[in-house]
Amino acid sequence: MTTVLKVNGVSRRVDATPETPLLYVLRDDLGLNGAKYGCGLGQCGACTVQLEKEAVFSCITPLAAVQNREVRTVEGLGTIDAMSPLQQAFVDEQAVQCGYCIAGMIMRAQALLDVNSSPDDETIRAHMMPNLCRCGTHQRILRAVRRAADSLAAGRRS
Ligand code: FES
């Protein structure tokens, strides 16, 4: 079956069964390897992407659920030479240890900043709760999200 979805602003056609997890489609069919396979059960967040701006676990999101909808992955945020404010904040706070969870962390944080550009620490903490980092860098990740929010606020003032 052919499914049409929009990924990072580009319309893509995919031939796969409707129940194929979005994560497999992104990685295997579209060559977007940012989102990672961790648990495959919606329990770790390594596979997080945005679906219509909302953070979702792509490992448990079937292809049928994204027909004609907008998906954003970490590849859609910025590049190594032109990072988004959020990606830059993760670098500046050295929030990455092994890095396996980071694409998912960034996409969950982006979903928050898209609807709330100046979240307080409690809001950031609660929003990021579903995503796990086995290296234990949560404090640095929280600082990175705070830094990104501050930098977005500074951009609005200038
Ligand atoms: Fe999707 Fe763990 S791989 S939540």
C-alpha cells in the first residue's frame, strides 16, 4: 500500500503495510537515522519525532496514522553548519554523553518550545519526563532546554 506523508516539509510516498511503525519507515525507507530504536514499546523516547508538532513515539505510531500528515525529525531542525537554537543549546551545555537518546530528547523539547517559548523549569521537567537518558545527563538536558528558551526570548527582544 502506498502512503503519502510529509517529512521535514517534503512530500514522500512510501510503500509499506499500514501497520509498519513510522520509525522503520523513517530509518529504512527514507534514510533518516536520527530517531533511534530503543525499546520499541513506547517506554524510552529514543524514537521521538513530531507529528503535527506533537511529540510522539515513532516506534508505536503506525504508518496508517501519518497518512497526509506532517512529520518532523531532528534532520528537519538544522544542520551541522547551521544548528537550530535548540541543537546549539545541547552542544553548549554538553548535554550529550553517548548520544543515543539525544535526537528524541531534542524533538520532545522542540514540541514544547513550539507551543511555549518561555517554559518554567517545572514545565520543562514534566514535559521531558517520558524520555529517558541511560547516561544520566538529565540535568544537562534540562539546562539545554532552558538555554534554548532563553536564547529564543533574547532573539525576540533584539
Ligand atoms: Fe520508541 Fe523506546 S524506541 S519509545
